[in-house]
Amino acid sequence: MRYLNEIRIHYKRRSLEITTKAIDSSLTAEFIFRSIWQEGSLDHRESFYALFLSRSSQVVSYYRISEGGIAGTVADVKLIFQAALGCNASSVVVAHNHPSGNLKPSQADKDLTDKLCKAGQILELPLLDHLILSSEGYFSFADEGLL
């Protein structure tokens, strides 16, 4: 017997006032990411989240892409854009945290950002920013001209 896989899309609405904010800066994106991040986990384990935006830069949806250990997590470019396409997003902002508190992007962070930018260009779903968060602050690839 052969099986056929069914794809099911599930949306769970959360009542957050932040969803009415348009992402107009890295500071706004940081505020929204901190609002949805699992409480107490910024300094505990590395996680990767994505915000999916409408044409007017309103947050349509967010998705926790992965949760790793204290020194890393995996973010699959295909899964990020699969989720973006699934919610009819027009652009993407991603963030992950460094539990160490070090906000300097690693070479792996830079390589992933480059892949996300290239994939976004092909799909006409631009990556607007990639943030690295810690409890002390944040780093923005867009603000530093690294996109």
C-alpha cells in the first residue's frame, strides 16, 4: 500500500497589541520579537524566529523556526520560506538569540543571512532584517548594512 501525505495549515490567533504595529525599524522588530520570545529563554538556549509581514509591513504571522542548545540552533531556509508562502507574506524579518550575550554575528550567521537574502530575491519575498538578540541588546544586519 502507498500512502499520500496531507498538508494541513494551522493558524492560532493570539491577542497581542503588537500585531497592529508596522515594522518600520529594527527597534520595532526587536520589540515584537521580545514580546513573542519564550519568556526566560534568551539567556538559556538559542532559538530562531521569523516574522512574516504584509505589503504594509504589518505582522501577518510569526513562527518559531527552531530551538537548539546553548551554542547553536538550525535554521532551514526552505522551512522559513515555506512558512512565509503559507501565510501569504510579502516580506520576512528573522531573529535568533545568543545566550552568551555576545551580539557579534558569527560567520555562520552571515552565511545564513546571505542565503536568506538570495532566496528572498528569487521568491520576491525580501528579507528586511536579521536580528541577533541578547538580554543586553540587539544587533541588526540591516542597520549595519550587511543585507
